[in-house]
Amino acid sequence: MSNFLRAIERTILTRRLIRPGQSIIVAVSAGLDSVVLLEVLRRLAPANRWKLTVAHFNHQLRGRASEADEKWMARITEEWDLRLVVGRAPVRTFAARHGLSLEMAARGLRHEFLARSARDRGVETIALAHHADDQVELFFLRLLRGAGGEGLAGMKWRSPSPNDPAITLIRPLLGCAKAELRLFAEQQSLTFREDASNASLDFLRNRIRHELLPLLVKQYQPALRRTTLRLMDILSAEAEFITQTAEAWLRKKRRPPFERLPAAIQRRCLQLGLFKLGLDVDFDLVERLRAAADQPVAVNPQTSVCRDAAGQVRLRPTAPIAFNPRRLTVDLTRKSGMVVFGRLKISWEIQGRGQGSLPARVAKTPGSASISSSSVSLPFLPIRRTTSSPADSSRRRYGASRS
């Protein structure tokens, strides 16, 4: 047995990722990482009495290449005498229909398939091929999106499936670098399929992988992977402590005042409350709830949430707002824009020069109306509908100078 195999087996047993005699679903895309994971578990299975089922999901994103991946998986699992279950879905169509990015749609459909495959076979554990380089990429992906400490902590060795909390996702390769996986594949003469989309710079993760991280390593920190993983480990421990403290506070029948809690604990209490209600959580929503008790905050046109003095988050139905066909409010936080009001198409542009003055060309433009900044309350401009000729409506232009 190679040192690489021994290290993975030690990790699995030490972290109790897989019990002896357990059944496992192994998610395999046909790429390098997942093929290495399958080979590792296949080699370790006899001594540990593991029962493996391979799950492959066809995203139908790469035409013939996707179909070739599926056929390759059928051939390799037959050669290795492993059970194979295949799922497929038109990810691009699903993403367009639901307004999702391809990455988010693919991830959601893939996890749904994996959870369903596990349930159908009475399996509690799904093995994924994420490794240490994936962790580093995820850190910078979430950093650029403004994630908090829990998000920046990255993936865990084991976590509940997003589609079924009764099913556990495990990541036996999380401590391995991509280079270690490639070296093992070369030593074992493993074949795998290359996904051309991994080189595409259309995806933010790929730009981080191929552009940002090499630049940081070359110009700023040669040990970037090691320092980032160390930081993620620190953040993970701190995030876990904050969560445990918040949960303990929420369980108390007689609690100290919410306002006296540290800001980090307040935020986590509110996050937990919003998660329990099945609501999406963002920083602005949490901060508005944290600012004052019993102040409703809209989360959609029909629903608001508020938190009471004890820190409990509750839903509040929102009364529908009646449409006023004679009044429109225009947001002027941008320098220009266009809105449709009845049969009117209204274009506007802010062109300030000096105190309250407008360029002469604006004032002389036919079909335009110049509005002084002293007469409106920016950034919102209320417009009342008046009778106008439809022929003139497409040319009507509202300008406002901003001193």
C-alpha cells in the first residue's frame, strides 16, 4: 500500500468518516479528482468491508463530451465490478427557467440526484472528491462575495446534505493538494476524462484558479495555500464557537437582554432564526433586524420579518400596496435611466453644472423638461401623470441638476 493510500485511510478512520462495513455512494464526474477518490476507496474497501455504489450525474452541458463521460463511467465501473447509478438533467434549461447561474443550477440538481440515490438505496453517506486546492479557491470566491467567518471557513470534512440532513457528505481528500492527486494518478496509471469547461474563464471560480491565485503566489505569497488553509482552520473554530454560544443563548428560558450580546452573537442568533424560517440571509437584512426591535423589514412583497426584544425572529404578513396609476417614483441614484409609466416612456439624465444650473443644450432640447434640484428630493423623484400626446411621449426627457 502506498503512503498516499495509508494517509487517506488514517484520515478516514481518525475522523470517523466511514465506519467498517458501511455502504457509501461515491460521486464521480469522470475527472481526475473523483476518479482518484474512487480508486482510493476501491483499494481500501476490502479491508474495511465498505460497499461502494458509484453515482454519476450528466449535466448535459457539453453535448457529445457529456455523453462520452457517461459512457466512459459505464465502462470503467463494469471493469471494476462496481454498481453505477446515473442521473441526467438539462442544467442550462433549468438555470434559465429559474434565473440561476449555471454553477448554482448544476450544484442544486447534482445534490438532489445524489441525495435521492442515497435514499433509494438506504445509504447514509456520500463521498465527494473536494481537496485542499478547492478549499483555497472557495475561500477567495466567498471573500469576493463578502461572506462572513462561517462562509470563509470553507467546507468541512463531514456535513449534512443540503437536500436531506439525514444524509452525510464526507470529503476524504480535503487535506490533499491537487498535485498529490495527480501524482497518485500517474503512479497508478489511472485514466480519467478532462472537462474542457474547467479551463473556461467565463466562470468566476476558474478565473480565481487560473488568474488570481497564480498572481498571488508569484507576486505576494508563495505559501498561499498553506497560509489560507491555516486561516480557514482558525475561522472555522471561531465560527463554531459563535454558533454554539448563540444556540445556547437561544435555548435559555430567561435570557440576558439581546442588546447586551456581542455583535457577533447577535448576528448569529438572527441568522439561525432566519434559517429556521426558511429565509435567505444577507448582511443588510441581519443588520436592519439588529438595529431595532419590533421594526418590520420586508423580505418580499408579501412578507416582512422582525425581531422582538428577546431576539426571536418572526414573520409578519405585509399589507398589499395599492397601485396608483397617476403617480410614479423614479430612483435617481444612477446618472441616467428609463422607466415606463402607462403609455409614457420616460428617460432621465442627471447633468449638473454649478449650483442648480443646467447646460443650455438640455434646456433647449425639444420634448424635454428641466427640473431644478431644489424642487425635488433626491434620490427619489415623484412624477405625477398628466395628459400628453403619445407621439411626444417617446421623446420626453427629464433632466435634473444636482448641486
